[in-house]
Amino acid sequence: MLNSPRNTTTSITTATSARGSGGAVGVVDRRVPVAVSAPDPISREGAVSQLRRHPEIDLREESGPGTVALLIEDALDDAALTRLRRIVRSEGARAVLVIGAIRESELLDVVECGVGAIVWRHEATAHRLVQAVLAASRGDGDLPADLLGRLISQVGTLHRGAAGRPGAPSLGLAPREVDVLRLVAEGLDTGEIAGKLSYSERTVKNVMHGLTTRLHLRNRAHAVAYALREGYI
């Protein structure tokens, strides 16, 4: 069962300030549609009760385009991977995976299914679930630090094993795409990447959108995995 919810409420707002003119700050609220799926009713109701406390979450019965699907699993099997692929590829939803355990051999499969946010079940507080849902709704990655390290290690092993093979496909990444992905792999968000590279946040978003669209990648985590596999970062 998921951990008990905290008595805190996280608000999702987008603040736009008028710079240089002393203008007022305008705030725009939006709710994120979320559908919860679990192998047993107790786990599902536990997650639903936690998310229901947060006004930025709009709970739905079914996932679909524009929806964040939150899937709870003890461990991965073929059936779980099939559900992930169906939800992301066929239904057009973004996915958050809440998992009890995952093997290294399964991690890249999960990322390539289109899952950008993963939460350990023992860390699945209300705050952590909302954080992952909001990241997924933006198309951002949100992996526990230990999983990110394992992903980088696994992809590095795959790349070294493929080194020297003739005719290996090239992603054809531009230098600034590599710069952005390298910082994404380090866990920086859009604003931090913009500051590091002296870009605007819009430029960073355009770079990510351009490369994920061109290479048919599903999210930031998928883009990082492919860049690592091909030896760009």
C-alpha cells in the first residue's frame, strides 16, 4: 500500500512577471487529468485518496490523449510492459510508473515504452506522486537518482558493446542538442539549462521538441537514453 498522504497541498501555477517595468505578476492555473491503474483495489484507492487532496489534479476513470496515467506495479512483467505501451502509444497518454522493484534489464524497456517518470512505491507520498504527475504532464523526466545512474550505466554498456560495428546508425545530433541533453542527463530543469547555456527557456524547449520530434522520441528520458546509447554524451 502507498504511504499515508502528507497534510500539504502543492499548487501548480505558471507565473508570468512583467520585467523591467514593475508590472504585476499574472498567474494561470490548470488542472492535470490523471487516471490511476493498480493491480488491486486497495493500492488504487490509496493513490486516488492521496491525489484527491490536491486541487491541481483532475481524477479520471480512463486514460487518453492529454491524460497522465499513473500505473502502480509491484514488479514488471510482460503484461505490465504491454499495458505501458498501450497507454502511451495507442491511447496517447503520458505515464508515471510507481514500482516496487525493477531490474536493470527492464529499465531501458520502460523508458523506451515512453515512461518519463518513475517513483519507488516506498517513496510514494502524496507530494512525490504529484511531483511526478506534474513532471510527466510537462513531458519532463523524473527518475530517482539511483535509477538514473543505473540507466546511464546500462546504456553505456550497450554503447561500448556496439562500438566499432560498421554501419551503426547515427542520431545526427547538433552540438547544441548534445549540450542540452548532457544537462538533462545531469538532472537540470529547463530554467537551469537555459541559465547554464545562456539560452532562453523557449530556446531550450524548442531544442528538445525539435530533436524528440525528428528522432521519434517520446520524452526527455528517452532522448537521453538514445544519446547515451549512440555515444553523444
